[in-house]
Amino acid sequence: MHKTRRIFIIILFFALIGLFAFGYYYTSQEGQEILGNKLIGFALAGGFFVLMPLFIYHRWKDKNIHDYMLTKENILKMKEFNDSKER
């Protein structure tokens, strides 16, 4: 499942890049500016609302959020680690 999700995200990324490129091409064509702007808008919206949440979910799925929070225990661990480096 991990590999298929990764492949899907990569394919979606390149599809959105292609959609953006086609949109940019159509904006340079006379009479096709509206279609080009729509394609660019769909590519950007897909990137922000579909690709980015999928990517964030994929990267954070098996992580423990408490390892990245500044709790009292983690601050003490950081101080101990820095003290051990100075010696």
C-alpha cells in the first residue's frame, strides 16, 4: 500500500505539471486564453487541495506527533543531549 500511494502521488504530480504546461501553452494561443487560464487554475487547485494533503498524509502516516512537540520531557532530552555533546 505504501508503494502504490507513493506512485499515485508521483503520477498525480506529473499530471498536474502537464496540466499546468498545457494551460500555459493555451494562454499563448489567440482565442484560447480562457481555456488556458482554467487549466492553470485547475492545476493549482488540484495541487493545493488534492496533492498537498495526500503528500502530507503519506509523509506523516506512521509518525508519532508527540516526538515533535515541545513537552517537558522532550526539552529535558534536548538539554541532556546538548550537555553530552559539550563534554
